[in-house]
Amino acid sequence: MAMTKLKTFPGGLHPADNKQWTASRSIEFVPLPDELIIPLSQHIGAPAEVCVEVGALVKKGEIIGKAKGFVSVPVHASTSGEVVAVEPRLHPSGRPLLSVVIKPDGEDDWIDPLPQGDPDKLSADELKDRLRDAGIVGMGGATFPAHVKLSPPEEKPIDTLIINGVECEPYLTADHRLMLEEPERILQGVAILRKILTVDNIYIGIEVNKPDAIALMTEKCAGTDVKVVPLEVKYPQGAEKQLILAITGREVPSGGLPMEVGVVVQNVGTTAAVADAVINGYPLIERVCTVTGSGISEQKNLRIRVGTPLQHLVDFCGGLNGDPAKLIMGGPMMGMTQLSLDVPATRGTSGLLIFGEDDIPLVEQGPCIRCARCVKTCPAHLLPTTIAAYARLEMIDEAEEYCAMDCIECGCCSYSCPSFIPLVQSLRHAKAAILEKRRKI
Amino acid sequence: MSGIYLSSSPHVHSGETTDKVMRAVIYSLLPACAVAIYFFGLPALLILILCTGGCVATEAVCNRLFKSKLSIADGSAALTGILLALNMPPNSPWWLSVLGAVIAIVIGKQVYGGLGYNPFNPALVARVVLLVSFPVHMTSWTTPAPLGSGIDAVTTATPLGEWKTAVMLTGKLPENISAGMGDYFIGNMAGSLGEVSALALLLGAAYLFWKKIISWHVPMTFVLTVVVFGGIFWLVDSSRYPNPLFHLLTGGLVLGAFYMATDMVTSPVTTRGMIIFGFGCGVVTVLIRLFGGYPEGVSFAILLMNAATPLIDRYTRPRVFGTAVEGKS
């Protein structure tokens, strides 16, 4: 391994990863909070349609919101208890969105019977239905419904499955711990995904900053044709298109999906959830989440229930350490800042990062000195500073001509800009404006 | 829980700042400044002080006049001053330095809106304005007189100047053309303050490479083009044209290639663009040196290519990820 050049993609950078705080901490189970706030919108696509009323008693795993359309998944109660409210609550997106509020009864009773199944006996379509019913979505952060990703049209044959264990966001160690603690579950999930897609090329991509995970997964995959691929440590190695390029050498066309090059990518957390859904009959009501940063007393990896208020996670981690300056859901490169700790964790919550005042780079924006750092690091090979300038001037046609829509919003440009120009932020503005323009035409 | 920040990602930063970039370039020039003072004595120190002080003061005055934020702390004005000083002849009068500093900052930079907006390298703008306006002052050179050596500086020509005069008069290389390559390398020759010592300049350039402030594309292409293109002429007629090493070590090539052509503001941002830029600088330099009226062409070459930078950037956009893949255009 030391002698061969590690696989990666062109561009990108090496932010301080700060994973040492939690990389060796085992996943801990968080006790039930006083109240669970379960948003009906936890995935890309149409929000689920609420199907319980205030006062209803629900079991753990019971559907409380029905899928609405193909690109949608149902939402489940993450414990047993009473529905005490169905109302808009502050959502990680920053807006109040319709949520089901459950007061746990403390029994944590599962629905009976659980829809357990034998993956060998179920057909590919039955497996996909099972995943949809269990609410399986991409847990790397995008929360795209898994059954949709696993249903490519016939003219797009899939020959490769990539399991994403890269976890390139600094600070986060949830996927790392999952690979170390539950490799069997991940491999059970791999077997199910393989059956659904009928593929023979299966890779598990892991950055070499997790040598223990690479060693363990390699050991567990011995004797199978699943290949563990050590990858160079470089952000955003875990971005779907960059990962596909690194492992297969295939380049997903601009504006296209991985299926265009015959590849499906699933995150390790999603893969483990797939196994749970099919074999145990568990819907996606739990996930692993890293709570970290200088603003928290004890940094931990947690198994959390969907709907747990962030405050409860903070309390479980010994409370805040000083005044928090930023609450970030997800990692520091692409995570979203939160208004308050009353917001619930959802299926996409891979981390809660709490920054103190000292962690925040507050430097005045300067002029672009054309140092080209953004150009060199952009994994989409754009000219971020040029597009950002067009965006600021509302020259949207020019921004589009410079391929603004190919921006993956990884943030490398803003991270590396010595003049603190909000480049990716301007690119987001350009993208929104281009979409707006296209809608009007 | 008052005062939490809401912002869009990313929430971390590399810590690299414009000030740090400028400071690193200034540090990298310190060996060249030291060599200049060693070989040319107090007049060199005076020129360095006047140019740097002049640029910083002019920048402050401009900030005041244009009612813009005081920008001298970013280090760019001081850097322009040092680069200008390194482009001055060691025995030039004091007022020439001051005038150069004012020209560099006002005409070279502030009229365009300050740092980041100037199309031409400010120090080179000043050097060229001075060269065409005060040709006598800007082209009278002296031999080095190392500190404590007791040698008196005497008026002489630069090696490139000697060559050009000889070629113009006799059509042949001067007798001693290849003598003293070692002296040329350490800087023991006539020339502007900063161009003489390739050794000191390369030392600083190594620091810039190590700090990843500059990349190889512009300087290496520039130098290689001069060596190859100049070398071709030398191979064709070595009785008339100087050898590539002479091109490399005499004159302002190393200073220009590693410190002036690499000026981020005025050079392309794309990788292919940087290579084209370096190539263009090299070709124009050789053409001026061998066939132009001036013995040295580095400054003009860089300024000409500065003018081409927006065009180069436009036509060398990198291939965007996923475009022009089979089946898509």
C-alpha cells in the first residue's frame, strides 16, 4: 500500500481533520428524551403525509407519515408513546416544518410483528419495497431515497456498487465507528444491495486516515469479491462523483447521475440500515452521529433516535463547554448552522458540531488577488472566483456559461481563499438564479 | 445562548491570508536585498528604503484621497516598493526612487482600484516609465564594490549591455563573454540592485515553492523558453549570440521569472494559461534581447503578457468535471 499511489481525484484539499477527539470513542446509546420531534420532511422529495392524530398511541416503528409519490419515503415513530402534537416545529433547514411530536411512554415497544425477511428469499422488487417502507434514505447527508437510487431505468445498466466509507468531512467519525463496530451489518447490507442491482463489481472506499477500518473491512471481506479500496486523504473524496472517479476512473457527465456510468453509491450507514430493514424489519429510526467540537464538554459518537432534540444530545455529552458560537449540523465543510438546540436530529444528521468563538474565522473580506487557490482546489474544475464575480454582478448568463451548475458546493474555494471571499456562497446564489431563470423560460 | 452565528458552509478556513502571502514574498526577497546591499553598499540601502517607504506612503495618501480603507497593512505596497528597488540601478539619484514609487502605486495600482484590480505589475510599470523617461539615469551601471573591500565602484555596462554594444559595433560577441559565470551566479556583476544575484533569488524562490505561494508553471516555463529559444540562436551562430547560461544568469530573467511574472494579480489563474504566459514572456524576452533596441527585455515581456492575461484566461478555461465526456458535449 505504501508503495503504490493511492487512488483519488484531481483538485481538493487537506483541511485539519480533528477526528482525533472521537475516532477511538465507541458508539454510545442515548437514553430516551422527554419528547421526540419527528419532521415529516427528512428526505429529498415530497414530504411524508401525516397519518396519526394528536392523542394517538404509537408503537416503535409505526408509520406516522405516509410516503407521497415515488420519490418519497414514510416516516416512523422512533419509540412507543403518545402523539402530543402535530404542528410545525423548527427544522434543521431553518424553517418550521410539520412534525409529529411524541411523548415516549418509556416502554420502547416495537410494532408487532416486525416485517422481518430473508434476503435470499425475497425478490429484488420486494427488497426495494421493503427499503422504501422502512424509509431508507442516503445517510451521508443527501437523504435521497435509496429505493429510487436502486431503480435505474433499463437503458442504464448498473455494473458497479460503491460503498462510501470515506467520511471526508473533518471532525466526523460516525461512519468510521460504524465500520469498526458493525462490519457484519454493513456486509449484510452489501449482499442485499448486490442482489437488488445484480452487480459483480463492489468496492468499499475508505480514506487511509482510518487504517483500522480498512484492515477490519478487508479482513471481513476476505474470500469474497468485495474489494476494499484505500483512498488518499483529501476533501471532498467522499463526494459521489469524485469517489466514482477515484475508484473506477469513470467520470459522471455534467448534470448527470452516477447511473449514467453504471454506478450506484451508498453510504456505509445507509448500507447498515438496509440490512436492518430487510433482516430485522427495523425502519430507519436510528443512526450514528458524532457530537464534537470545542463547544461541547465530552465529544462522543452516539446512536441517536430520529427526532431527538439536539439539546438532549448536548446534555448527554456533559453539556456545553462555554458559550457556543456556532451550532453546525453535519461537518464543518458542508454542514448547516442551526438557530437553536431545540431542533431535532433527523435521518441525515451525521454530526453535531459545536464551535466556540475561537473556532470561527472572522476576517474581513478583501479583494481577489487572483492567487488561483480556488481554481486549483475546485474538484469540479471551475473558475470559482470568476463565477462568483459574475454572481455578485448578477451576470447570471455568464455564470451559467462558466458552468456554475456543475458546482458541488463542497466549499474548497471559500476554505482556501486568502481574501475570505464567500465564493461557494456566491456560487449557490448563481445556481439558484440560474434555476429561477430556467423556470421562467 | 445569545450571539450564535448563522452562516452557510464552509465553517472553517485554511488560515491563509493575503497579508501572509505578501509577507512570505517579502521574506523571500530578503536574501536578494542583502546581496544588493553587500555589493552596492549604502546607496542600495537608500534605494530600498526610498522605494519601499515611498510606495507605502503613496498608498496611504491614495487611500486618503480616494476615501478607501487604509490598505498598507496588507503588505502589497511594501512588496511593490521592494520589487521596484530591486529593479533600480544602484547609483541612481534619490528622487528617481521616489518618483518610481509614486508612479508604481498611483499609475500602476490605485487608479485601477487598488490591490487585485491592476492589469499590469505596478513595479514594472514604474520601471518602464522611468526607463523611457530617464534613459540615462536608468542605464548607467556600476561595478559592484563589496562592503569593506575598499574597491571603488566604477561606471560600466551590464553584461547584456556589453554584448549588445559589441554585436552592434562588430557583429560578434565581446571577447570575455563567458568569463565569470560563477560571478554572475552569485551576483558579482553590474546590474540593477536585485537582478544580479541568481543565487539569492533562487534561495528566496525555493522558499516560495516550499510555502506553495508560487507554482512552477510560470517561472519554469519562462526560464526554459528563454534557455531553449535563446539556445537555438546560440547553436545557429555562437559567434554572435550568447549561450543559454548567459541568458539565464545575466540581466533580470531570474528576478522577472520568479518574482515579477508570478505576480498573481497580473498573471493567469488557469494552469494552461500560466504555461502560455510563461512561454510568451520567454519568447518576447529573447526577441527583445537579441533583436530589440534595448539590451534587456524581461520587463517589457512581462508587461506585454500582463496585457494578454484576461484573454489567456478566457481561452484556457479548464475542462469542467463531466463535460466533453463521451455522449455529452
